[in-house]
Amino acid sequence: MTASLCLWRAATAGLALGLLFAAPSLADERSRSPGGPAEAVASSAARELTAWVLATADNQGLPFLIIDKVGAEVLVFDREGALLGSAPVLLGLARGDVSPAGIGDRPLSAIAPGERITPAGRFLASMGENLGGKGILWIDYDAALSLHPVITTRAADRRLQRLASATAEDNRISYGCVNVPADFYEEIVQSAFQGTTGIVYILPETRSLGEVFFPAPGDGPSAREGGPAPD
């Protein structure tokens, strides 16, 4: 670790902690009783990356969100780095940080369970639509990776129950896309990214933060309209 990296981590630790514990976390709704106090709970990795983004202005004045795969939670921030909200997420069935080559060109039926990965990294994202005309946030078009309202068409998946459960262990179910509560998508994600591009940071689960994000990574692929159906 370089001396400069140590300095900005120390200088911004208090800022990041205050930011991430100042607003309610929708993930806490899993375990707290109605009407009880809400406390934002972000992992140390999410706090560290938030501090780095703010200290380096890596978001380039754009709204951004951080997806914590280990904690199965998403944090959404405005252009200035203010926390707009957080929510539980559903993620790819398989553990891993790199999408298989050519995954976006395959039909869902051709993607094996071990390939259903939500990749880690930094991505330039924007609002768009899938082939069915449904609104989604395109994270990586070429890999058919998006964030969208939770899919409820397959009852056996129990996706709503998985989102509401008290553990992150049952939040692995998708082909790689990120599912969020529908109201959170409409009220927080759409509002933050409407009319602009933004940055999506997906934290690693098998690699270190340093391998994926430090030093400052380059831009991810631009999002575009169209593409396969979400999962």
C-alpha cells in the first residue's frame, strides 16, 4: 500500500463513516420490527470504496452506486456523494468476479449454473430498456448485465422472499443481473440516473479491493439500448 493511499484513507474515514450511517438502510428492514429505529449498515469494504471515490472524485461528478455482493446490498449516491438510500439485492447464482467470455451473446438456457456470475468492477451505466420494453439500468451491455426491479414471474425462485430474508446467503439466484425492490428502483435508482450516465461499482468477493479498484480503474463499457431480457 502506498503512503498516499494510506493518507487519503485516514483523512476520509470519518467522512465515509458519517455518510454511511446517517441514512436508513432498507436492508435493515429484513430484521427490524415495523416502526423501530433504522441504522445504515455498510460493510467495511463499501465504506472504504466510498471514501476512495469521494477523495479521488472517481465518479467524475456523476451519480454512483456501490453493490456489495458479500452483504447483498446496494448503496445509491448523488453527484456530490450524498447517500440517497440502500436496499437488499439479488445477485448471480455463482460466486466469482469475472464474467465468462461472450456471456452476453448466449441465451439464458445456455448459461450453466457455475457461469451465472455478477462481475466485480467499475462500469459506466445509464438507463435503458430491454427487448421487452422494460426499464433497466444497463451496467455492462456487452455482458448483458443490468440492474432492474425484482423479477417475480418464476414463483419457484421466491425472489421477494429472498430479498426480505434476514440473511444474505439466499440472495444468489439470478443469471448475473442485479435485482432490487421495485419501489427502490423507481424512487431511488431511476431518480438518481434519470437523464444522465452514472458509475456503478461492484465490490469483489473472490478478489481484493486493491486488485479491482486501486489505483483508479478505467471506465467500463458504455451502456446502450436493447439487449437480452433481464434475469
